[in-house]
Amino acid sequence: MASPEIETLTQALSRLPGLGPRSARRAVLHLLKRREAALGPLLAALQAVEARLATCATCGNVDTSDPCSICADPRRDARALCVVEEVADLWALDRSRLFPGRFHVLGGRLSALEGVRPEDLAIDTLVRRVEAGGIDEVVLAMNATLEGQTTAHYVAERIERFPVRVTQLAHGLPVGGELDYLDEGTLAQALRARRPVQ
């Protein structure tokens, strides 16, 4: 049996996404065995992030500075703005290094079932950013779910009066995907978005 402190640590880790009780126990054992090499640096990193954690007032990203490192980067194309549902989506797109512009995090998606309304999201902030000018394209990078697409349509309607090009991520067959393993929604979207063979 572990001490109450170690058990508390295990329970705290088990609440993290992707870690269940068994994985959390393995992680705790690893940290305890390698106290100097793993536990100390992890504790220092957590304390540093906790002390400096900030939400970017411009885009909604979570970083250790405000504005965040993406908004403060002069190499970013300020004319292109990618709108995402959550910070995790921003990080995934930025990790790909394929989008050279800036981002805007809505903080969720519209959902009647969950009671999420437009005023619960950072849509008004987005509209003000677009209204301020200097943006040529807004890329709607919402998840390919009913709620995600509803949110994308709502956002597109809110900014259609401004002289910006509004685009959306393509949906359909994933690279390397086999038709037999795809769901009907993905197949339907792929068929609707078909294009001429070049």
C-alpha cells in the first residue's frame, strides 16, 4: 500500500486525459524511482507554468505570456486568421507548421444539448478582430461534427458583411484510409466534395 501522499498523486495523475489508474501508478513509480532526473524537473516545470500561466487576450491561446508567442511573432501572416474550437486544436494545427497565420480560439462549439450559446463563446471577440481590418482570410477549422459545422455556419454568417474571404477545412477521405473502414458521414462528405481528376 502506498502512503496517502503517493496515493493522492496517483489519483491526480489518473484524472489526466489518456491516463487511467494503472497508467498513473506506472507514472508515479517511474517518478519515484528517478526522483532527481524526473520528479524534480517535473515539479519545477509545473511550478513555473503555474506561476506564469496566462490566457492570450488577443486569440484565447494558453501560454506563459500575454500576448501569446504566436500573436507576438512578427513572422506570422496577420492577414490570415484560423478559427478553432479549443486550444488543443490550435496546438495541433500549429504543430503541423502548415498554417502561417494567426489563430482565434472560440472556447468550445455551439450545442443546444449542452446549453452552449453564441454568447458563451469568443465569437464577439472574433467579429471585433475582423471588423478592425487587416484580415484577408478567415479559415474556419471546426471539427467535422454536427455542432462543429453549426458553429462554422454561425461564425460565417456573423462575419459575412466584412470584406474577407471565409474558407473551411476540407473534409472527406483521410490519406491512407480504406473505404471499407470509413463511416457513412465521412463517405457522404467525400462524395459531396468530389472534384475532377487532374
